[in-house]
Amino acid sequence: MSFYHANQREALNQSLAELNGQINVSFEFFPPRTSEMEDTLWQSIHRLSSLKPKFVSVTYGANSGERERTHSIIKGIKDRTGLDAAPHLTCIDASPAQLRDIASDYWSSGIRHIVALRGDLPPTDGGRPEMYATDLVTLLKDIGDFDISVAAYPEVHPEVHPEAKSAQADLINLKRKVDAGANRAITQFFFDVESYLRFRDRCVTTGIDVEIVPGMLPVSNFKQLQRFASLTNVRVPSWMTSMFAGLDDDAETRKMVGANIAMDMVKILSREGVKDFHFYTLNRAEMSYAICHTLGVRPMAAA
């Protein structure tokens, strides 16, 4: 390691130490489909809840069964941990009247935070959806003063539709969501830190004045990541391919490599003024917990 590189790493670590509890973290989970997966989910929730996240979110697919599972997990998190639990809500496969009913039910259940998304169109549907995320934000604000998170795409929304033909179109769409009442934007996961920083700068010049929270995906399964990335228009740098080469049958080393990549990313981002991080946990606690420890986010008892 060169003297310059050592000094650079020392500076990154020092800037993390100086944050002294100023970092906010949040975590995303998905509804389990089996009893074994449910056990893993709750183990992860309880471990990560000790870090006092700003909120935790739960995804769902575009069908009523998935929605019911999401609703059950959200209420369980709220009742069992007291955390701010934020369900994902999408426009796909639900009428405005149904969305109003769902939102009203959440409000009456004490749920005040919602992640508002358009949702993925079915592959056979080539038409325009009835609603977009901006419309959903407006609908939610009509129901109550929800705390609303929306999606942002540093590397352009993956789907070709009238509102995502370019990076500029994505920015305009994000500004519409913020103007409608969104409180923050959470980005798609990324590995090119510069792409996030450039995107954040463009948000400022476009008049988007909410926090642009980086979405962090700790990687333990590189082949799975490549599938995710191909579906979401995320660039996987060639250096990552090299770092994971030859590790297909070595899960433990993959976790160490993935955690190291994520830790370096959060160090750089924190030095650039980022104070909020959202972790896509894939319902596993270990890597997100380790990265948060590096950020200085510790259980209250260990403070």
C-alpha cells in the first residue's frame, strides 16, 4: 500500500470517527414465503432493530396476497419492536379507490410512513399505467400527512416508458414526486459512487430539496447481483467482477469481499456529506450490521 493510499484511508476513517452518531440508517425487508424464511426475517429484524434505524420498509409485489403479507409484517414490526415501519405501496394492480382504502387502513393502524412507488408493469402489458408514483403521492397526502419516501435512479430508470427516456426525464419525474409531497428519495442500489454524487448535484440544480438517500446493497452472491443489475440498469464495475472471480463456491469469502466494498462506499459517501443510508438487506442482518458498526452506528447498550 502506498503512503498516499494509506493517508487517504486514514482520512476516510477519521472523518467517519468525527461523525459521532450523526449517521441515520434504515433497512428494507421483503415478506417471507415459508416458515423458515419468516424465522430468518424476524431474527434479522430483531438484530438490526438494536441499531435504532430511522425506519424499516417492507416490499410487496403487485397482488393482494403479497399485500396482505406486507401488511401483516408491517403491523408485526410496529407491535413487536416499536420501530417506524414503512410499507411499500404501488399503483400497479390496484384502482385509486383500492389504494385509498389501503392507505386509510394504514393510517388508522398508526402507520405514518409509506414508500410510494409506481411498481413494475407486467411483462405483457405494453400500455400506460393508470397512475404514476406522483399520483400516488398526491392520493396519500389527501388521506393523511404521511411521511413519504419515493424512488430515485442515479443510473436512469430501467424501464422504457414516457417518463424515463433519459436522465433528465428521470429528474423531472422525481421533482414532480417531491413537489407532490414526497419527503425523501431513496436510490436504486449502485456501485459507482461518482454516479450517485453527480445525480445528487443534478437534483440540487433541478430544485429538488429533499434528502437523496443512497440505497446500499451488500453483496454476498455475485451471480444474483448480476441478475438484479441486468433488470435494473445498474452498472457493475469491472473491478467488482475481478474481485468476485473464482469465489462461486466460497460463500464466506464472498461476504467478506462484499462487506469491504460496501464499507469503502459508505466511507467515501459519508466524507461527501451523506448522513442517511438505506440498506437492502435481502432479509439477512449480518453484512448490514457489520457495515453499520463501521459507520459508528451501535446498539444503545454498547454506546
